[in-house]
Amino acid sequence: MQRGADVESEPRGWALEQLAQGRTVPIFEEIAGDLDTPVSVFLKLRAKDPAFLLESVEGGEHLARYSFVGARPARVLRFRDGDATVTEANGETSAHHYEDPLELVAETLGTAGVVANPLLPRFQGGAVGYLAYDAAANFERLPVPEPDPLGVPDGVFMMCEELVIFDHARHVMRLVAVARPGADPERAYASARSQLEALAERIASATPTRRLPDVTRSNGHISASMTKAEFMQVVERAKDYIAAGDIIQTVPSLRLSRPLSVDPIEVYRTLRPINPSPTCSSWTLATCSLRAPRQR
């Protein structure tokens, strides 16, 4: 039996073998990462496209080994109340109906025939996004809050086939592109390599100079979704449910809002160094911008 190409010594040959067998395969290029940060690369790549930045901390103090930045998704899935739209990279959209949103995500992602590259971390591309609380009603009998003052989708997922992986231990970046099989494996591989070259050029561009906003001098009015007394009533009700054995825990939440006069990424940059929780992320979507600085 003929032995296949080794991914470590013959990465190109290994990828071509996978493509010839009809498998989708991530390929990558490694470049120096000591002059860039995840935030600076996020600023360079996001443009007007949906984009994401995923970071984490280990042990409460140390930056985890990997950070992930992605932009220009192959398609974007948005859904709410049983109706969904899929927007392709070329702008074409299609409408869908769903019962289970996670099945819809899996169908849109299309993971059949995808092989992982063993030289990369476990996350090598895929669906990146969020599920709102309201989406839980698709899995359990739960009340859906009314009214809905925000009107955002129940879920938005970017189907990522191009991303940057920061390896903080080795101070390098791995640029990743997904090669999809076709009639000609060589052409499919060359197309993915071209994506990597274009990605490297975008990263090599100058980083926009940005000063952090002076948050101590903000005079914007902050409004809350409920008063302190109303919030305390929610807490007391939760304690009663726990005592009765109906629930084991809950997370009462209070939404604070104010007009924003800066780029939302500046909010993320301001909160990022002062919140000690283990994970943080920044998302730029067509319908909204989300910043989740290190949720506990």
C-alpha cells in the first residue's frame, strides 16, 4: 500500500491528497506576530464586513496561548422566530424556515467531508456567532420576554473560511484559508494559497492610530432597563425559586444604555484591561456590534 504524504514534512502534498479524495482542508501560512496584536489585526481586517475577535485568559492572569481573528465570512446566517436569511460573500441572499436553529447552523456550515489540519489548533474555521436568550425557547418550554426593545436576531453566525490565529507562546500568526475540493485539486490549492497571500497583504497594512477615549470625562446619560427596586424584586423571586427547588441558579441581568459617540471597538479596548474574567470577544455584524469583555 502506498503511504500518503506526511502533513508535517509535506504539507502541500498532504493537502492535495485530501482534496483529491473530495475533502475540504484548512491550509496555513505562518508569519511573524511580534509587531501586531489581535486588536490591531482586527482593525485592519474588519473593513465593512462582519468580523470577530476571540481572546481568553488562563488562571485569571495569563493570556491564553491562542487568539482568533476572522473577517470576510463565506456566508452569514441570521435568524429569528422561525425565519432565517443566508447572505453569501457576493451579496446574494436566500430565505429559509427552521424549527431547530442549531440544525440550521449545521446545515449552513456544511461540515461533511472536512478534515482537520493536525498542525493547527482545534479551531480552524467554522461557525462563529451568538445565540440570544430567546433562542432557548426552541429547546425548552420557556417564556419569551415581551416587549422586545432591541429587535436584534435570535442568532447570527459567520461561516468562517479565513482567519488569523495568534500563537502568543511562539509570537507568530498562522493565516488560515479553507481549500474546497473540485475537479482540479491543484487549482483548489492554488486558490486557497492566493487567499493567504491577500490576507497577508491586508495584515501588512498600517494600523490605524487610535487613542483610548477618556472614560472619566463622559457626560452621556445612562438609562437602565429597570430600577434598583425592581431588580431587587427579581433577586428575591429567584431566591424563592431556589428555596422551593424549582431552579438551582439564575443570572439576573440589568441592561445599561447610553448614546455612543465612539467606534464600539473603543469600548472593548477600554474594558479589556480592567475586567479580570477569563474570556472576551468583539463582534462586528451587519445588524449590531457586540463586545463581551471577559465574561465571568
